[in-house]
Amino acid sequence: MTPFTTAVTWIDVRDRLPRNGIPVAAAITGRYPAGNSDSDTAPGEEFWLVRTMYYTTEHRDGENDATVARNCFVDSDRVIRYPYSPNRDDSVTHWAYLPTLPGQTTHSLGGDEVRPALLDVWRSPTSS
């Protein structure tokens, strides 16, 4: 294992939202629906969990471009969640920028930069 450390700064959605299109870690709160037999939790139990999502000022449903969601977070399953509201289930309370790539100061690399950066990280001393 390569010994890299990162710090996470959580931002309250009531204070500020991410830039449009940026991937983030999102803390989501809600309540499991009553009678959900797929869940290991009691029906109606509250939850708070972290998912990777992206924030967008305008999300169009891929099957129905007439449906537009505004100022929302979208996960990899295209589930839309909105910034926290006490009257809304399944909403985002906080968000944080994703950590940078191992050994890097950026969140993404492309093209000719990828292979040398990846090799540098793999050559780094490992801890046991």
C-alpha cells in the first residue's frame, strides 16, 4: 500500500453548492420506506450516508428531455437528490470535493499524462 493521506472538508449545502458539473462526495439523509424487505434496517429508520455524485444546475431525463430537474445532485444510477430540505426525503446535507489522485494535486489526468503519473505512484515506497 502506498502511504498517501488526504483531508476532507465538508460544506453545508445551506452555505454553498458546488460548481456546475463537478463530481463530489455527497452526504445524503432520508428515511428507509416502511415495509422495505430488502433493507437490514427497521422500516422507517433514518439514514445518513455518503455517495459520489455530481452537481448540476440543470439535469434532463435521458428518456424524456422535457423533464428538467434544477440545482440537484445526480448519482451514477441517475437518481436525483436535492439540497437539504426538512420537508424532503433523500436530500443532500453536505458535500465535499473528491480527493486528488494518489500522489497528485489534481482530480483527473488525461492522455499522455496518465501513464507517467501512474508509474510514478506505483514506484513510490510502500508501507507494510
